[in-house]
Amino acid sequence: MQVSLALTVLNEGADVRRLFDSIVQQTRLPDEVVVCDGGSSDDTLAIMTEYSDKLPLRTLTRVRANISTGRNAAIRAARGEIIAVTDSGVRLAPDWLQQLTTEFEHEEVTLAAGFFRADVETTFETAMGATVLPTLEDIDPARFLPSSRSVAFRKNAWEAVGGYPEWLHYSEDVVFDLAIRERFGAFAFVPAALAHFRPRGSLTAFARQYFHYAAGDGHAGLFARLHFVRYFTYLLAVPLGIYAALTVHPTIWLLGAVAGMAYVRRPLIRATRLWGELSLVQRGMVLVLLPIIRVVGDMAKLVGYPAGLWKRVTHGQK
């Protein structure tokens, strides 16, 4: 069983060494590593070349390729029957590839979903990881749609669904997952195949990320109900609740506080598992940051989703 590891990069000089070091340390090395570079202007290619004597590495360049185009180019060039996919910006657990590809020893397995874990170094990243990254307890394996930082599939399955959607710049892995799951059934869930992912390090970077995610949802026509609930909550329910608390009875503020606690309940539980050796002051900062990060993310989605819908109307699937 030949396994190809495929990924795409663009100006990843700050992170790509971390990824490639973790690939070298795999207990089951890939039979080849195929990387499509989108036209990096930094030292990404030079750094990857340093690993040519340690890994069966092949690189190709597609200038101005988006993530889908880059992934598809790397997968198309791959020789393996099994394609494992990851992203720069992660650190793979030493047995990631072995765990992920063992599933394919069973002929009926076509898709395998690994998992990811917050790889935090700062107080802010702890709060960010707790807010945006699910834990195993949050996952329903039968419905799980894996991030393409930790996934594997048979190459003929990728071909059957036409690969990643090259007309879409964001949320592309969700569209791909939905298409391939509809065709071949649920992913075999392999939670031990871990990619350690470092969350965004600032509110600005996070807001930009979530704006793009929501724009991708709008462009692809995804999750309309979830986005409607968000608009209903922020544009109607919250203003009406504040008005009622000010004009009807102040005890309504108590109901608002309960709702606020429910709003950050899951991030709070995750935070207690992530903050490890943080001091009491740092833990307090995490607690303050949790609702701020959630609100900033929601605001970014409120703005991003209609931008994506507009692109869907004016450009369609291109």
C-alpha cells in the first residue's frame, strides 16, 4: 500500500520547518511527499529543499493557485493509492500517518479522518484554542467533517468527486468532505491521528480568518440555518433582551447572565483542560478573553457571510 502525503504551501517560511521536522519523525514515513507551492516569495522552498535527503520529496509550483488548486495539483501528481493530506502550520504527532493509514488495511475503508489538538504557547492562544477548537467530547464520529490538516482517502475517491472545489477560496475542505462522504459514506474516525494546530495569535488575525470562513460558507451555500440563528440572536434577540431589561424589569439581566454563561460553557470546559500550568492571573485572563473571542468571531461571520452570498450571486461556482 503506497501512501503519498500531499499539501500546498504559500509563504510558509515561519512554519514549514516545524511541519517537516514532524514528518521526518513519523513512525511510518510516507512513500512520497508531494508539495505544491503557490508562488512563495519567502524562503519556503529553500527550507523544504533542506529535507530532500531525509524525505522522498517532490515539489511543484502553481503561481497564484488557491488552496484547492494547490491541493489538487499535489494529489494529481501523487503516485500513491492512499493520499494523506495536511497543512503547514501544524505539528504532526509521531504516529499520525501510521494511525491514519492503518485503517486502509481494510478494503472497505475509503476515507479516514484524523483529529487535531490546540498547540498553545501563550495565554491568548489558550483562550483561542478553547473557544474555536472542539475536543473529542464534542465530536459525533458519524457526522464528523475533518479538516484537511488531518485526513486521508483513496485517490480514486478524490477523482470520483472531482477533487477539491477550485472555484472556492475558503471552506473548500467542508465542500469536499460533504461530496466525498455523500458518495462513499462516513469517514473512519481515527482520533489518535493527531495534528497539533497552533491557533491564531491575535484578535485581528482571528477576525480575518473567521470572515473568510463565513465568506466561504456564503459562496458555497453552506450552513444557512446556523448563520440565520446568529443574525437572529445578535440583531433581534439581544437588542430586545436589553430593551426589556431596561424598561420591563431588571431581573431580566439575570436571565441574560445565564444565557451568557451558556454561551461560553463549552469554551470554559475546554479552557480548564488547556491551561495546564498557567498562573491564576493568566487563567483569569483566559476567562475574560473567552466571551471576547466568541463575540469577535461572531461579528466577523456576520460580515463575512453576506460577502460570500454576494459572490455566489455574482460569480457562481467559479
